[in-house]
Amino acid sequence: MITRNKGAEDVMPSESYIWQTVERAAANVAQLYGFSEIRFPTFEKTELFVRSVGETTDVVQKEMWTVKGRESTYTLRPEGTAGCMRAVLQNGLLNESMPQKVYYQISAFRHENVQKGRLWEFHQFGAEMVGAADPSADAEVIAFARELLDTLGLSEARLHINSIGCPECRRAYYDKLREYFAPYREQLCSTCQSRFDKNPMRIIDCKSPEDKAIAKDAPVITDYLCDECREHFDTLRSLLDGMGIAYEVDPRIVRGLDYYTRTVFEFISDSIGAQSTICGGGRYDGLISEMGGPQTPALGFAMGIERVILAMKAVGYDFGEPSVCDLYIASMGADESRRAAVIANSLRREGGFRVETELCGRGFKAQLKYANKIKAKYLLVIGQTELETGKASIKNMKTGEQTPVDLNSGFNDTFMNTYVADRVSAELPD
RNA sequence: GUGGGUAUAGCGUAGUUGGUUAACGCGUCAGUUUGUGGCACUGAAGAUCAUCGGUUCGAAUCCGAUUAUCCACCCCA
């Protein structure tokens, strides 16, 4: 037997309705915030990710799925922003009125060590806003993510924000950091020693206890922001305060994607183990120009669907029941089952009901058991008598009550009336 | 890329110091007299014990490799 390879996941019907719950909620909230769906290819020229995500990042250096095509080298998208911005730029959305707001639900690919909540192929909901430089845009995007998580029952996810400044203030900050770490350089862990030159900001985020101790009093970026970046960050914070969105300023959020500028943020869940970041995003004012477009401010976020679902399960979110059968038609004999199929089809088409008939040749009793098993709300039996006389009855499987029906006239109406009447009486208080 | 754990029917598990036909629960299917479900009872199907190799008279059980999975690091969503 050929089996699924690692790092990928099958979603069975018993799970897929959970995914649908998340996807529908995401689309609904996106609409509330004025975001429209955008779709773009699963793969792009490798060059796009190298330039936008950043040549020195782990994602580009060791996690990309790259294939050599005949004309070029292509990569399965490791994230959504780069391809999304390429599409926005290439299709002239920047010539429309600003801001442009788009969202997407995609799978993305990274070649990492597999763990729960971290797969080779994983799924993201992402949203991007283009053309707005004002901190109010940052606030709206964060509010959007917050609202979506709340809708999904994940109010427990904590918001961490930080500003990593613009390239200018970051350069100055890097110098300060190197100055600070220089005396300890030999004591740092090996990865941090290489970070010293490449990206000293990452040392602050190191998990090693020794490095943590060394970094305890390191300068924080927020103290070295230029006036404009500082004001941007302060305004964002007061906007979040005003909207009643709780956050924690976390100078250790650095983000592993090079394109971020100024605002970066993460939502962290405590309920799903080590892969606790369920949403991450920020501003990337330099990305579009880096890709060859005009200097255009932009920002966005992405949510990991697998992690979101893990967190929802962990907090006991009620996903409800998967779709239920409205009517099961039991039948005995070939003519009877033909009739059952006709009735079923007409009820589906005219009434929009989910109707099932016997398709596996079960005996009568087994059909009833099956009807019970699939939680059919109503039962209709078609035997020889019913076929000959046209007289049958609809049984409410919950109460056992039976309502007489005429198969030859007005059956659909009778069924619908019974259905509605039972539902209303069930809703009435005693 | 580094370190560690796990691998037995569709699912969840048992299997004692290696010793005959690998057990149980759930699920599936069929029955418990002829046309009305849920409960209960009876029975059936379903496992090359992850794969390959080794040790042994004999391996689900011990050893090695491979694969998958989980945990931590790293990184990220």
C-alpha cells in the first residue's frame, strides 16, 4: 500500500466540518473589515521568496521546497505575503484607490522537522492591507486578527507587539547591540555567535539560559527608534488602548522574515505546547519596492489554521454537529426503492432537505438501525402497501410520532409542514 | 540540522521473565420468527504485531537499520 508521506495531513469528513467552521468564520470577519478574497499560485519563481523573505533567513536557507523547471527554478510558497504582493503589484491593484485589502486561505510549504502544529504542508489564513502608512491601519489589522481569534473562541490568545523600526533606526540599534554583546561574544551559544554579525537582534530571543542571562540587560529596540518610528508605535498603542485591545509590548519579537519594518505582532496561545504562535504579522513598508514596485506601505498577518484548530480544541470550542440527515427513506423491494429515490430527489430539489435512501441493500431492520445511526430526523417507510395505496406516514425519530402522508399528492408540502411544525414546537418553552 | 520517546484490526488499548490458534472495548456486518430504530444478547468479518534484516530450537516481546509519529531545541504560522 502506498501511504501518505510525512509532513502532510489528510482531513476526513469527521474533521473537515471543523475546518469549514474556521474558514467560514474567517471569511465573515474579513468581510466585516472590508477585505476581499485574493487567489494566487501555489508556486512562484524561487527568486521572489529569496528577495522578499530574505536571503539569510532560515525559511529561505533551509526550509524551501524548490524544484527545477525547464525554464526556471520554482519554489512552493513558504508563506503567503510574497506571492500575494507579487499578484497585487502585477495586476495593477496599486493603481486603484488605496488602501487595498485582501485575504486568502492557502496551504504553504516548509521543509522543517515535523511536529504537531508544524507540518511540511500547512494552512494559513492571511490578510494584507496595501497603501496605508498610518498607524490606524496597523490598529485595524490587529483588531481584525483579534476579532477573528475571539470569534473562534480564542480570547485566551495573548497579543504581543513590538516595533523593530525602520532600516535606519535598526542600523543604529544593531551597532548598540554589538557594542553590548561584544564582551560576551565567546560565551554565547554557537548560533548566537553567528547571529552577532548577521542579525544581533535575534540573540535577544535566544532560549539558551546562559544567553538569556547575558541578554537580560541588553538595549531594547524601542529605546532606539527614530522619532517617526517612535511616534508611529506610540500612536498605535494609544489606538489599541482606545479600542480596548489588550497587548503586551514584547521587545523579543523579532520575526524571522526580513521584510518586516516598524510594527510586528504575534498572538500566542498557552494551550498547545511549543508551537504556540497561532498568528503573526506586521508592517512591511519596504517589500513592494524591493520587488520592483513603487515605494508602498503595507502590512498584514497570517494565522496557522492547524494551530488555531488545535487551540480551539484545547479550549473546548463547541463545533456543533456535522450535517445531519433530515429524512431517511426505508424501502423493501425493487419498485419500492425506485420510488424512494424519486421522492428523495424531489425533496432535495424542491425542499432543500438532506434525504437518504438505502443504497447498500440492507434488510428492513438494518435500514432502521442505519437511520438511527446517521441521526435521521424523520423516517419514511415504503413497502408494498405504501406503493399500492399511496398512504404512508412520516415518523419523527425523536418523539416516535407518525404523521400520515399521501405519496401521490402533496407529499412534499406535508413533509415540510411537519418538519416546520415540529421544529417550532421543539423551540417553544413548556 | 540536533537530542529523546513511541509504533499491536478502522479507532482506543492488553499482551507478564522470548514458548502453541495475538486478547479486549468501540466501530462495521448479520441474527434474536414473519413491516418500525435507540437498549440488551448471540455470532461474523477484520492484524503479514510499521517495514527490512539479525540473535534464538522458537520473536509482538531482544538487537540493528529504515519509515512514520510524538516531545524538546532551532525556526515559524
